[in-house]
Amino acid sequence: MSFELTLLSDRGAEIRLGLNGRLDVGETLRFHKACHQILKDLDNRPLQLDLGGLSYVDSSGIGALVVMHNRSKDEGRSLCLVNCSGEVMKVLRLLNLHRMLNIA
């Protein structure tokens, strides 16, 4: 199963996207393209990326999340990762990315 990126809400102060499925080496290019399109189409309100439906992420998927964080920052937008599963959070902590990324 590949990933699915959906717009959950664009009302109010923040934009909320949902990431479901698997984010691995075979899906990172498609993830980058989807994120680029979404960030291009939406204004610069803060962005929440809900990872509650993310069942698997490998090192390239983690790299894609970091790229999205950096791209958002470069565009003057904040990015917050929310609803990280235990396994995803374990990987982020192992790589010390919980110190760099905004995680709620």
C-alpha cells in the first residue's frame, strides 16, 4: 500500500493534512510532488501534518518529512507533525529529529 496525502481542513488559522499508508523509498518522489503542489496552492498559514494513519516510514520517508519541514520554513510557514504513532516517534527520537521538528 502506498501513501495517501489528503487535505483534512483548511479552515481557521491552520491547514491540516493527513498522511496515511506507507512512506518509503518507492513513494518519496510522489510525496515530494504532492507536497510541492499543496504548498504551492495554499497560502502561508501554519501547516499540520497528521501522521496518525502512517503505518510505516523508512529512512527516505523520514528524509522526505525533513525536506517538507525545510521547504515550509523557507516559505515562512510553520509545520507541525501531529498524531505520530509510537513507531514513527521512535524513529524520530532515534535520529534526534524530535529536537529539530515541531512535534505535537
